[in-house]
Amino acid sequence: MRILFVGDVVGKPGRQAVTKLVPALRRERELDFVIANGENSAHGAGMTAATVSELLLAGVDVITAGDHVWDQKGFEKDIERFEQVIRPINFPNSAPGRGSVVVSVADRFHVGVINALGRVYMPVQCDCPFRTVEAEVARLRRQTNLIVVDIHAEATSEKIALGRHLDGHVSLVVGTHTHVQTADEEIFPGGTAFLTDAGMCGPHASVLGREIAPVVRRFLTQLPQKLEVAAADVKLCGVIVEVEELTGRARTVERVRTSVNTAA
């Protein structure tokens, strides 16, 4: 089977890219399953019921999140309505929502998806992602060998270490959060595909999806600035992995970086 993971969807431009490109990619690349990190899909910060519905209608099967998951008021209630939306599993147990999901695909197989948050240089306090994800992988493997882990983290070392730690136990470990696609895709010896960061689905004529000038001014002056979502040079970034359906081992892994004309 072929799985597409789409990097952080940023604001309206990112949602437009998903809407325009994901249906075509599903057809052209014969994709069976699509996952997108949607934690910045609402105005560049957080999610809403409307932005989640837009991504799901575009053909996304599961939406992952990160440290901005609660940025939009009321989403802590909305998330309970969407079984396809998961938040970091190493949040406190009392947090709304769920940290993993198993989805049936065409009545042939099941795909498990886990979302985790890193702890290095991250502002949110959370449990150890290594121990938490390891325990959840063991639980999900009683249902399926097809498991994808989104590690939403700042530090490259933390993402790579988690990928190595899970090698042979999951199909794909992919990083999100930095909005910059890395070029280190590989399949580890145990059969787990890995990419340090999937990149950003949104405006690349920007600073991580935000208008350039205010970000530069903030660095120059250290004064607060209103950081609006940019609009130009919209791209969809992510990774496609082909996985053996029975074993869950990755056969191939390929970065995706596709431009979209949002004015069309």
C-alpha cells in the first residue's frame, strides 16, 4: 500500500494546496491513505471544526496535531467529534481527544497513526515521547503492523533518535513542526521509513509560512509584531512511503514537493 504524509498545513494557502493537490495525487500515485499535520490549518495557528472538515473533504484520512492544537478557542470540544483527528499522545491523560487511531482501509487492512510531541526546546510540558509511543506501538501492533508515527518536535536529534528507537516496529516515523523539509529520507535496517521533517504545506515565499517583513522586524527590534500568514509560492511538501501490507515494512520512501497555483 502507498501512504502520503503531508507536512504542516499552514492557513488558507495550505488548505487550498491540500484541496487542489491531494485528490490528484491519490489518483496519479495510487495512494491508499493520506495523513496531514493540521495544527496550523486555521489562520496559521491551531485548528477549527471548519478547517478539519475542509481537509477531510479533500481526501485526508487522518489529521495529526502538535503544540498549537488548542490555539483556537473551543477546539478542545470540537476534537471529540472527529475520530480522524488526533493530538499528541504524551499530553496528560486528562486532555481532550485521543493520541492515536486505527483506520480501516477498503476493508482490506488497517492503518494505525500515532501523534507525539517532542520535549527538547518545546514550550509544552508532556510525558516522555519515547516511552509513551513505545507502549502505544505495542498496543496497536495487536491490531495492525501498518503504523505511522508523527513526531512533532524541534530538535533533529530527538526525531532521529525516536525513529531509530522504533525501527522494525512501525512503517514510518516522520517529523513535523519546523516547516522546513529535510533531505534525509531513508529506510532503516529494520524496515522503518524515516524523514526528519516533512516540511510545510503552505506559502514558501515567507518565513515558515508568515509574511517576511514583520518577522525580520521582530528579529531586528525584538518588539512584538503581527505575523500574518503569507500567500505566495504555495507548495505541498510531504513524503510517500510504500509499505508491505502484511509485515508493515517499508519498501520505498520518497519526498514530495509540489507547487500549486492557488489563483486558478
